[in-house]
Amino acid sequence: MKIDNLHVQERNAGGTFIMVEIDKLSVSYGSKKVVNALGPISINISSGDIYAVIGPSGCGKSTFLNTLSGIIKNHDGKILINNEAINPKKHNIGFIPQNFGLLPWKNVEKNCLLSLKIKRRAIDSEMKERIDYILSKLNIGSLMNRYPRELSGGQKQRVAIARAFIMNPDLLLMDEPFSALDALTREEAQELFIEIWNQYKTTTVFVTHSIEEAIYMGKKIIILSHCPGTIVEIIDNPLFNTENLREKEEFLKLSAHIRSIIKKGWKI
Amino acid sequence: MKVNKKIKLFIEGFIIFNILWYILAVAINMRVLPKPTDIYFNLANIYGGKLYLHVLVSLYRVSLGLIISLILGVTIGLIMAYSNFWNKILNPLVYFTYPIPKTALLPVVMLLFGLGDSSKVIIIVLILVFQIIVAVRDAVINIPEETYNPIKSLGASRLQIFTNVTLPAILPELLTNLRLSVGTALSILFFAEGYGTQYGIGYYILDAWTRIDYISMYAGILVISLLGFFLFILIDLLEEAICKWKA
């Protein structure tokens, strides 16, 4: 297979529409000496896509996520979700940071339901069903009364995933969500995530520094350049959600391709 | 569980302390240091039922002082943490007044506010409020920025962010500070009750002292210590109830 075939092509397959429209997004820091930290980046994210963002450290990956989540409000360019300017009060944005972002003073149950509480959404029977399904799928039903300090890394991760999916987000953002876990737990967590994702097909953008994770979990892979991060290449990943990924020949080719970009200093 | 442990610790400490006291009293064998047993056996006779009145008056002054200090201190601390403008104005004032030994202001406070309860409460507030202000402000400022990220991405209002993140995050620090404040408040009370009052456990001790009634004096010291311990246990209970999430 030629690497060129992997490149992104506009899909017009049935059922998908553009969920997130990012137009010339750039972020800069500092008031006196302005430093451009990110962009400009333009990309259209269709509903039901998973984008893996990979790039050198300090290229603005986390800035990119923080902007998409509405935490960073000062940016140039446009971010539209469902054709509306991004607004965390209006849109449902799930955000899983690297440290999982659980509030240590809330037990698992309250952490899971935090999104509903903040959004003032009542728990009706349909929501109850959704919550029960997600909790049992993630196997955290028995941990409801525990506090985050009483949980292992893997358990915290599952609670964070539950919290994000329970609110049924328009957009799910994850900042190196699996990097704090040990190798075995990480693989399990990744599989579990994909399983739940397949159920809900939530539009997702996640940042990673692992090529393998990007290939396993990203339908599309965005490679960012050095600071200020701009898009070097978007790869339409044919290996998304493949079992026994590492044994496939294409996996080696694709990761070699990504690696070669990294070696060239994140340029093409 | 935690409180039970503390009570056990208290009883152990109480026993060891009393044994040492007993040995010392026997060794010195002077009227100024009676044996603990003399105090305990006389506790019931001392001043009939009047001791409790002194305790209640003291408790009222300490509680009022603590409550006012907390309300003022937390409010001002939060304002300073949230507003750069107010921090710039108030910070020099807090910094300047912090090391002033405010007990020295007791005469001034008494001249301004009279000899009654208000001057005693005010001197307690004057001393406690600054350390509460500083503790609250620093606790809020020290909350890592990323703690707020998930809740911000949910579009939480300022009030929601405050009640779900800021307040629970500073509560442990606030309780630690409250514990320190209780100890300080009791010492100030003892001093402040030496003037312009006929009630309060501080007055009781000083009065017994001048009357050379050492048994009553020690009983008073014992009671003010128990008062302190009682307030400590209350804070422990409070901590256990609202800071369960902490180890």
C-alpha cells in the first residue's frame, strides 16, 4: 500500500456532517511580547470522527485542546460547533485532562454526575438507563462511594471516561488520557474506551505522544509541527480500531511514515 | 473513628500529665502546687454552681469572636484572592498590621468600646481576622489552575465554580486555621477577662489567684483547658464531616 493512499479525503458518506469547524485558529500568549503558541489551524471535524493529535512537545497540543474546550477564550480565528461559535455554556464539551480531572472532594458518584449537575439536567428514566449502562460497562458501579484518592490510576481513568460519556457530549476532548497508566492498564483502558465509543460514536479529539495510540485510536491522525503548531499532515487512518494491530504490516508502514515525519523535524 | 482516636489520645495524655503533676506536687510539697487529687475532690464544692456561669460567659465571648473573625476573614480573604485591585490596596495593610502584637491594643479597644463584652470580642477578632484573611487568600491562590479546567469546559457559572471547586478546596486549610484560632482566642480571652468584668473563666482564675485560693485557681485552669479541648473536638467532628475526602 502506498502511503499516499492514506491521506485524508473528504468523505461524503451518509449520516455524517461537519460537527466542528475550525477556521484559521491561532492562539498567542503574553501582553507585552506576544508569542504565537499555536496555528493558524483550519480543519473540519465531522460528527463521529476521532482525531488523534500528535506533535512535538511544546507545539501547542494542550493549548489546542484548551481552546476547543472553551477554557482559553482569547484566540484568533473561528471555532464553530454545529454552526455556532463555541460556548461551553451552550455546547456539551467533555474534557478529560491528563490527570483525569476528578474533583478530590467529590466521591465517584458525584464526580460522574458533575456534568449533569452543572448543566442542570434532570435524571429521567432514559438518562438513568444511560448512566447505568455506562457504569456497568466501565465496571465502576461498586466504587460509587469512594473518593478519588482511594482509586487506582485505571479506576480514576474509568470514572473520567464515565463522566464524559454520561453527559453525551457534542465534542469529547482528551489530553494524553492514557499516559498516566502503566502499559497493561493502558491497553485495557484503550480497548474499553473504543468499545464505549463504538456505542455512542462521540466526536472526539485527543492528544497523544504515542504513535501506537494514535494509530490504534485515531480514525484520523493530525501531525502538528514545531511551535507554533500548524498541521503538517492529516492521515486518514485505515487501521483504526483494528485487532492485533501490531502484527499487521500496514501498522509498521504507517508508524514508519509518522516516524519519518518526526525525524525530519515534524515537517514534510 | 478519628475522633475516638483523639479522645483516647486525650485520656492517655490526661493520665500521664496527672501522674507527673502528682509526683511533682508531692516532691515540691508547697501550697502553691496542690496535688491534682485535691482539685478533683474539691471541684464539686468550689463556688457551688457558679463555675458554669463563668464557663458560659467565656464560651459566648470566644464563639462570638471566632464567628465574627471567620465571616470577616473569609470574606476579605476571598475578595483579595479574586480582585487584584483590592489585593493591591489591602495587602500592604495586612502585611503591616500582621506582626503588631494586638493584645497591646487592649487599652485602646477598651477606651473606644467600653469595658463590656464588645471590647473583649473585638480584641479577639482583631487578632484572629488577619491570619484568617491571609490563610484564605493564599489557599485560593494556591489552587492549581488546571483544577478548574474540567468544570470550566462544562460551562459552569462563577457561583458553580466557587461552590464545587474553590470552597471545598480551601476548607481543609480553613479548618486547620480555625484550630489554631481556637487556641489563640482562648489565650487572648484569659488576658482580656482580667479587666472590666466579673464573669468569665479568665476572671475566675485571676480572682482566685488574688484571693490566694489556689484550689479554685487550679480548678479554673483545668476548666479553661477542658474548654479548649471541647472546642478542638468540635472542629475534629466538623473536619470529619466535611473533609471526608482527605486522608
